[in-house]
Amino acid sequence: MKPETLAIRATHYLDQNAHAVAPPIMLSTTFERDPDGALPGGFIYSRTDNPNRQLLESALAQIEAGKHGLAFASGIAAITAVAQLFQSGDHFLAEVGMYNVAKYLLEEIFGPFKIQVTYVDMSDLDAVAATIQPNTRLIWLESPSNPLLKITDIRAVVALAKKHQILTGVDNTWATPVLQQPLQLGVDIVQHSTTKYLGGHSDVLGGALIVNDDDLATRLRRIQNLTGAVPSPFDCWLVTRGIKTLPLRMREHSANAQKVAEFLAAHPKVHRVHYPGLANHPGYAINQTQMRLPGGMLSFQVNGGFAGAAQVLSKVQLFTRATSLGGVESLIEHRRPVEGANSTTPEDLLRVSVGLEHADDLIADLEQALASV
Ligand SMILES: *Cc1c(COP(=O)(O)O)cnc(C)c1O
């Protein structure tokens, strides 16, 4: 099936009672047993599993072309479950541009359990090879990265990791399975914040893991049940609904972002645009071998330093000044102040989640905001 068809079929559920075409939301936390103790519906208790989560998890596996899907209460809960696979004394390599809340998670929560992390620029393969230690157990990638849209050669890092028997994971939130399928590139674990493009409407928090290996799936499912960071049936229902239009939305997000990036790249008050769909992006060629389209996220650097970026931010009307990404509405954010004191992000950088408004309107808004710089 093509992605558009799969997104609709994988999330389709025909209720056997009413024959409703849209799935019902089943809020029940518990499920009846037969007199002999058997579970006719296959469900015991909703933390362990429930119909709405089962539908979502099956859809997640199908759209990532994977075997097992697991849904979590947030993207960060999904990353937590991955970290919980490991032990004291283990070492991780993570992309230097890793989602910064995940960095705090690993340092503040897993650091005291003696999990060590080294951050490395994954687009520099020699640096990755040089940073591998005898106790390195996980290499964690994010491509495109945040907020500089750096591209990692996923196949090359996987080849290196396999040589050292190291597990690999990709935070695929920004690309989505419509544009990039890391399991097909040999990666062991794919993670999403479904809060972003999969939900797609800025109204539900969620996370996901997709794996092929049966043992890994069993261990993650055990962690999911024992730590309980699971989404509610309604959360699952919203993400399931979002997935139905994901292929259409991603095509449009990407087409809009390409136009906005090209406009910005030609603008005299912008000195740098970070978007993997621009031919001068250092990861352009590699990205064409692993992403179907360059996606809906970009960042750019404005003349006039911090003040220049702040000025653009204060003048935009169509873009909403907010963090996060992946919704239908375009968002803009001045990253440096959001990331705090340890941030290495350029002070003149604005990050944009290009939404589904018309590209001409978005460009006109940026044009008038840049004119004031
Ligand atoms: C938002 C985000 C996360 C965290 O997900 P939550 O749903 O907010 O917990 C992780 N990785 C990336 C790339 C994100 O954009």
C-alpha cells in the first residue's frame, strides 16, 4: 500500500456493535473475565493494554514499517523507557543537537544511576568512531537535528554501531515515518514525540517507540507496563486520527517549508538558512538517500544579532510565537533564550515550524517582519 492508503487503513477500526466507521473511545480501565478466568477481549487492565492503544500501536508499527509499536504518555516518556533498558556503568553516545529536555533527563535522572552520555556531532563519522568506548551500549541519533537541521548519515552510523554491537535509536519526530523510516536503514529503535506531526493539531501529548526485534519489544513492553507512562484512550484516539492525514500534511508542510526556505535564503537581511532541502545544505546529498522530502522544520539567522531576531519575532502576525512544532499552524521561536544558559545555539537564530497556511501568506508575513530589521 502507498503511504496515503496505509495511514487510513492502519487506523481503521470497524466497531462490531454499532458498525460505526470511526473508532469509539473505550474509557474502561478493566475488562470482564469469563467464568473460567479467560479474557474474551484479550484485555485485563488499561495500563497493560486497551483497545484504543492497541489500534494506535498497530498503526504506529505499520506506518514505520516495523513489527512492534508502543505508545507512551509523551515523547520524553518514550525516551525514558529506552534509557531504562540499560544499567549502571553503561555509556551512550548522543547527537549533540539532541532534544534538550532529553539531555536534562539523561543527566539529572539517569546520571545518578551512573549512566554516562557523551554528545557528539553525528554528521562527523570520525568523531563518532573516536568517541565509542568499550562500555558504549547505545547510539542515539536525531536527524534532522534541532535547531540546526543537521543531517546524520544514518546508514553509516548504523554500520559503525553494528561493528561494535551497539544498539542504535533515532528520534524520528521531525521527519515522521512518511518522510524517513529508520528501521529500513538498519536502526534498532525508532522514537517519536507524537505530540508533533503524528497528532498534528497541537492538542495531544504522546510518544512512541517502534522496534523489529521481539526480545527488545518484550523488554520495552514490560517497562511500559511497570512504569506506567501510558497515554489515555482519548490521547490514543487523537493520535490515531492525526495519523490518517499525516502523509497529506507532510507533503504540504514540506512544500511550504521549501518555499519559505528559498525566500529566506534570497533575503538580504538573512545571513543563513538551515534547511536540508536547500542544495547548499552540507547534508543535502545524504538526506536525499534517507528522507523522501526535507520536511516542515527550518531555522534561519537574521542580521543584527540577538536584537535582529527579537525584532522579527515581535513583528510577525501570521506566525504564532510558541515552542513545539508539527501542528497545522506555523510557529516561530527565538531558540537561544528558550534553551537557557548552556545553549550553544546562535543568538540570532529563529526556528520555524512551517504550517499548512498558504506559503504566499507566510512569506508575506516574514517579508514585512524582516523589513523592520
Ligand atoms: C517534542 C520533542 C520531544 C519530546 O516529546 P514530548 O512529547 O514533548 O515529551 C522529543 N524529541 C523531539 C525531537 C521533539 O521535538
